[in-house]
Amino acid sequence: MACRPSARSGMALILTLSAIVLAGGLALLLQARAVALARTEKTELRRERLRVAAAEAAREALWTLAADEDLNVDHPGEDWALPRASDREDGVSTFAVIEDAGRFYNWNNLAVSNRASRTPVNILVDLMTFCGDFSPLVRVEALADYLDADDEGTYESAFYRRRTPPWSPPNRLLWAPAELLRVHEFSPELFRPRDRTRSDELFNGDLASCAVVVPAAILEPVPVNVNTAGREVLMGLTGLEQEAAVRTLLALRQVKPFESLSMMFMASPELAAALEGSIGTSSVFFRVRARASLDGQSRTVMAWVRREASGDIRILQWLEGEG
């Protein structure tokens, strides 16, 4: 039976309305996709702005370090050691700070020292004890086996091959703090901040604030800076019997930084003898941390650098991240 004109026109109207609805839905979908794409692009552009701003903040801090005229003395009152905060015209806030590696004890020192007295094993055992770890010897021995080039020791390849899954230690210097967690009996709990009840308590230190991995190929231990190292680090170097001398040293450097080791020898000959070969009055390695923030988003930079005898700065490691 043939369709009447009214039926045909009604069907055409339905098809037309359906096409309009589909076209409208498609337009809304395309618009939503465009908005999402624009939002993603805006987020990426902001992330890139923050990345560049954080890198610029780190480089500006390093320029201050490179401008240091006296390379024989490094202390907390120097321009490069002061935190740098800035609110830029584009709304980005930046912050940067430089720390000298000499305020810490380098974990890698354990692999490169041949001292007969106050060896890195002695120093690390005492340092970890002053940071509240009262059974550090196994950990220190395991780290020594992890770093040394030979396969002779309790915690060498044969020990780790019995683990699940089995693996072998690298027998080289550490390049990142996370590697410490692969060493026998090392755990994140060792590096968590501790509540300080009294600043003068002997065993109240924070291990994360006292020891660090300097990512550099070294042939001899990185010296501790007598002008910036904390009490626990200095006590680790000297041992408990030098507590009074360490307190005297800390008081003296508050008045004036040590410009030479001879000044410290005159102030405390016994302490100087205990520290000989382990300390200096300046630093070679430095760590810069920088952050750029805007509207709840942040990008960060963490870089390790070496300052050459000429004052030139050489970047050893450059890491970027979020948050």
C-alpha cells in the first residue's frame, strides 16, 4: 500500500530531528573533547613553566656558589648557603637552597679509605649509634661488602643469591640513596625523622641529616667540613671520648668559622689529632634543591655539583620531579 504524503512528511521530520540531535550530540562531544584537550594543554604548559622556573632557581643559586671568592672556607653564613625565595611577576613562587656535602658523612667513604685508625667502619658505627641505632655493626659490614670490589665477606654475592629473587651486589660506589635499601638490614625506618626531646642528648640524631650518598667517583674519603657538620657527625668522626672537645669546637665556630685547620689544632690539639685526614674547612661537593609552585602545582630540581679548585661548577647529577 502506498504511503500517504502526510506519512512521508512525518517520517522526514523524524529523520531530520534525529539528525539534528545526533549533530548536536556530536558537537557537544567535540566541544567536551576540545575543553579536555585545552585543559590538558594548559596543565602541560603550566608544568613546563614550573619545570623551567625550578631549573632557573637552581641555576641562580649555583651562580651564587660560583661567585664565592674564598674557596678555602665554607660556613653557614655565606651568601650561597642562605635560602633563596622569590615571587615572580607571573605568579610563580620559587625556593632554592644549597647544602655543602661536608656537613654530612658520605656513605661511599666506606669503600675508599685505608686508614689504620678511626676507619670508616668505626666512624659509621659510632655515627649510627649517635643517631639511635644501637646495633649498627651488621649493617655497616653488609654495606662494606656491598661496595667493595672483591667477593670475600659474609654479605657478598653468595649471601644475596639465597634471597628471593636472588641477585648480586654491584660491588661499586652508590649513586643514589635508594640503593641503601637493598643492603642487608637497611630499611626506611632508619632514615625517618626522629623526635628531638633535647638538643644536647647524645643519641638523638637523624641519620638522614647526618649521612648522604655523594654521587661521584672518589678515590679518597670526602672530608667533613668542620664549619658546617653537626654534632653527631663530628662525634662519629672522633668517638665518644672526645665529646667535651666537640662541644668546645661547636662553641668556637659560632664565634668565628675556622679559616684553617691550624686554628683548630691550636684550639684543641687532641681533637685535631683525632680528626686529622677526615676534615677540612671548605667543601668540594654541594647539593642544590629548588622548587617552583603555582596554584597548587609544583616542580622540583635536586642537583649534585662539584666545585673545582678554580671555582668552576660541574654538575654531577640533575634530577627533576613533581611535588
